[in-house]
Amino acid sequence: FQLRRSPGEVCFPGGKSEAADKDEIDTALREAKEEVGLPPEEVEVVCRLVPGIDKMNNLVTPVVGFIEDTFQATPNPDEVSDVFVVPLEYFIEPLNYMTLPYKTSSGHQSRMHCFIYDDNEHKTSFKIWGLTAHFAVLLALVIFGRRPTFEVDYDLDNLISSAVQNFMSLYASVKEEKKSNL
């Protein structure tokens, strides 16, 4: 199979919006159907999280929804090589975790979470890092409301406002970088 972007990396279903998409939710539901066969009508959309910026400086808005645990993915072989499930709690109490210092090309300092998840069903380990890990950690912090076993760049007493502040700081540094490249 041939992937245009991030081949071999673990990520949530997603992609660029298309003209027919009304909003980020439409895009997320369409992409989940295309990539793993998830029917949009089987998703109870709950919210959007604070956006992030990917390594190509694209704005990425995560959409959170509930699905039945009986859902069986049917991966599109042109886009997905494997589908696996990780308990959300793993992103606050991981068995195998490391942090990597991260600096954007514009000089914004941060930390990158990196999780290794041993999947017994697939008899393999998956590396979950970058923006995928960032969103999984943020969601786990929102859902469980307790401190993780590792350091995070959030004020945990004011999680959402702190996540927004971090995003705005990153966005400003990316915007400044784009200006200086003109």
C-alpha cells in the first residue's frame, strides 16, 4: 500500500476537509468511514477538543465521539494497515513511556509524549507519539480528571484554558514563522 503522509505511523482516522463537508465533525465522520468503515450514524459525537498543529503546520481539530465496543473495523487497505484498541487510561498510566524534547522550526519549546503499547491480540508493539499521543493524553486528562504518571505541559487545575493557552502560543509561533518565510 502507498500512503502519502506518515506511512507506518499510528494515528486516529482523519484527513483534510472536502467541499461537501459542513464542518470538522463532517470531515471526521467521513474520514472514519473511509478509513476504518465506521458508519457515521453509529457515532455519538460528544465534542471537539482544543486543536493542534501537525508537522506540516496544518490545523488539526480532534472530534471526540462514542461508539459501541462491538464495532468491528474494516480497514481500507489503501490507507490503513492495521487497527488496534488502546485503553484510554494507558495515556495517563502507561507501562512504557518516554518524553522527547521538542522544538518547532520557529523555536517553540515543548515536550513530545511517546508511548509504546504492547498489543497482545496482534502480538506486536505500537509506538504512539506526536500529535496522536498529544490528543490521546489531553482526552485522557479530560475524561479521568487526575494526574498522569508523567509530566505534562498543562495546568491540571485549569486544563482546558491551559490547553488553549498552549495552542495559542504554538499557533502564534507558527504564524510568525510563516510571515518570516514570505
